[in-house]
Amino acid sequence: MQPCNIIFVSPHLDDAIISCGGLIHRLIKLGIKVKIITVFAGSSTGNLSPFAEWMQKEWNLPFDAPGARRTEDLNAISSIGAEAIHLQFPCSIYRFDLKTGKFLYTSKTDIFSGECLQEPKILPDMIQEINTKINIRTPEILFIPLSIGGHIDHILTRKALEAIYLPEEKKRLIYYEDFPYVLRYFNLQNESKKQEINGLQSLIIQLSISDLESREFASRCYKSQSQETAKVIGLPLDQIRPYAASVLGKKGGFGERYWSSEPSCFQTLKAVLGIGS
Ligand SMILES: [Zn+2]
């Protein structure tokens, strides 16, 4: 079985590659077409809040930072051989109330509050846009974020895709672990109570060194997001390798862990990868 249509949905311009780059590389090496759709890839449509200005200064990017980040994303995704699709929703730091002009997320606390009550239309708008831009019924497997870490844009991305799929179609959904948030996630207590993985089963995909190196190389294409550029808010890309090793533990080697409510979805993925059940 060789499905030719696998989609990874990325909230921001980096999440899918830094979280799943090893598997993406492995799929592409098998000749499978992979599309990466980034939902919050749009430019800001107005002035910047002081918080957004500070973030962009950290990233060392000009006013249209999302434009520069789209270029980084194209470089990252083409380095690994996938196809990039950018939707035009601005990420949380740029969104404002259309009536009052007030910015909706003006601090890290706001972004990770898990609340999007001030923008009741965004989820229906996302569902409509995703349905319009993507033939969402086509992919055999669709990868979406677990939304570990609670970033509002990650939560919205998961909710939008879960809402689009009918219950019988949910077997096509596989969840990925949001990097770098996952670095802290499994160290917390009360594992079984974690709502993001409640009711899901996991599958570890082993990576070759070439898969891992491709993920690391592609992740470094997001220069503005690296710790070399953004000292305070940069991504700990040097932790990709230790985390990929920790997934397999004492067995040795490197892996990425995925989650699904439907074991049959993992069977499809295993068949695609040519690994036993
Ligand atoms: Zn993100």
C-alpha cells in the first residue's frame, strides 16, 4: 500500500519540521508526497503591539516578520523535500479585536492561557479556510499537533481539524508531540491525567541517523527562531537529538512518538513505512 497523500498541519512556520522532521524525511525517501500546511502563516494586518514588536526584535526580523519567516519555512521544507502551503491567518501576537482594535494576546501568559473567548469567530473561519484550501478528504493520513504546552494557536489548530473530520474519519488523524514544549511535558507528574493524550495510544517511529540529521538541518533553516538569534525566546534546537534518543530510552537509537485514537491509523502508517505490525 502506497498512499501518495500525507499532510502535516503546522500551527506556525516551524512546528511540523522541528517536531516531525525525521518522519517527514523518511516518508519522502520512500517516494511519498508530503505536504506541510501552516495555518498561522499570515502577515499582520495592522500595527504591532509592544509585545509583538519585542518578539520581532528578538527574532531580528523587520516589520513584516511573517514574510521573512515564510521564506525560512520554504527553505526548511524544500531542504527536506516536502511541499509547503501557507494559510493567511496571522499568529496570536498579531491578532486584534476588529471592533475595538485592541490586541488580544499581549503577553506570554495570554498566549498560553488556553482561552480564545475574545475571538469567537476564529475557529469557524479556520474550518472554512481549511475546507476551501485543502481537499481535506484526500489524505490517507493527516498529522496534527497534540497542542502540548497549551499555545493558543496549537489548540486552535487541533480543534479545527478535529471539528472538520467526521467521527468515522478520525482514524486518519495522527497527533504529533509539539517540540520543544514536549521537553517539559513528560517530566510532569500525573501522566495519566494529561488531557492532551487522554484516550490516545502511542507509536514510536524509529529514525535513521539520516532522518534525524535532516530534521536538525531543516530546523536550523528557521534562523530567526534559533537560540543563536533569539537569546531569550529561541528554540532549543540542540535538544532535538537528546529528545529523539530519550524516546527510545535504553533500546538506543532515535525516534519520534506519535499518538492516535485509532490503532488502524497506525496500521496505515506502518504499511506506508513498510514496517511490521
Ligand atoms: Zn508553534
